[in-house]
Amino acid sequence: MKMVATVFTLLLGLALPGLPTDALQTEVRASDGCGRVAPVPPGETGTFSMKVGELDREYRVHVPSGYDSQQPTSLVLDIHGYTGTAEDEELSTTRFSPHADANGYVIVFPQGTGFVAPTGDRITSWNDLAGNASPGPEGPTCSEKAFKYPHPPECVEARPCVWATCHDDLGFIAAMLDELEATLCVDLDRVYATGMSNGAMFVHRLGCAMPERLAAIAPVSGTLARGFNCAPGEATPLSLMNIYGSEDRYVDLDNPMSSDGFY
């Protein structure tokens, strides 16, 4: 993930599309958390929980070592993939926290919902719409011979192509951003999101659903399923960097079907 970290070194300094650079340099939109003591000591990571609807949700926050509560700071969301955890995302998958220390931004690792599958494995996922809504606008999102992933028991009835959570993840991210902006000094024009695989699919949805809260998104190895394409609209432009591996057969940039039978 070193490449992704390098990408964010560049993205964190980009101007928003449609706005003059000199305006961004002189008019910073600071959050209400400026001037308050950070909920995590600079250079450390803390785990927080919150109630969203009927669910207890959790996220990890790493405040950079040079954090100044009077200085509006960039914030990056890093969304883990299918079966992943916020802790693993921070400590082994992307390891963004040292990069955040070196480059002076807050990094946040939200935790997806999960369940224990019949195999005993803990399955976590994000609601990207397509993962729990087949058939979609253009028909089934997988072939008849597609791999049958464990189905979240609390969501819709088990049927082919359905594998991801149905919970209100958009509401969770919105509530989490509200909390972060109230307790940290955040530059509201420099909030970004990245994610891997199913996390990247959800990042696409974030960009479409709340472009007014994000400056740019950088999904990695994950795109929207057939029939679920979306865009934030011309009124709120959003920068996008889409990253794929040339030998990725699960989420192939050019192939209409993945190796496990999903469109």
C-alpha cells in the first residue's frame, strides 16, 4: 500500500475542483473542534464507539504526532475490506498511521458490521448497495455458478449474489464525521476517503451520497457492481482516483465478470 500512501501525500494538498487556489489558501473552513483538547494524545490511536440507530458502531482514530488543536488538519477515512477489521487495516493492511504522523493528517479506521458464519469465521462487510440488493437495475449481479458467500442473517432473505451487510453505513459515517469534526480541528475542505475491495466499493457510494463532505476519494481494487453506477452530480464535483492491479481477477477493471462469478 506504499503507492496509496504516496497518492494521499499528493491528494492532501490538492485544491478542490472549481475553486480558485488563492481562495483555499486564505479561507479555511475549520470545524467546531478547533481549540479543544484532542480525544487522543498526538501520536497515538484511540478506539471509540457510538450508537447509530439500534447498533453499536466502532472506529479507530490516530491523531498525528505534530497535531495542533488551533490548526485545521486534513482527515482521511480508511475503509477496510470484506472480512477485515479496523485494527488490521491500521496495523497491517495500509499502516497509514506512521504516514499520518510524517505528513500531519488525522487518519480514521471505521469498523464494518459483522456476523459469525456457519464455518466459525467472523464475516464483516460494508453496505455498497449491490452486495445486498441483487437483482439490480440491470438484472442479477452474479452468474448462476457464482461462489456462494455467507449471507448476513439479519438482512434480506438468503438468495444468490447477496453477501454484504444491509445496515445504514452511510448514517454511521455521517455521524462519525460529525463527532470527529466536533472534537478535532479539521479542515472541512480536506476530508478524504480511501478503501480496499468491498471497502473501496463503499467509498464509491460515499462519494456519490455525500460529496459535500469529501474533497476526493481513492478506491483501491473495488468498483460498483453492474447496474449500481452513480455520480455525485455537477452541483458538487468530487475528485476521484481509481486504483487497480493489472492482475486482479476479483475486481478486474476491464473484465465484466470476476473470477468468483460476480458482475
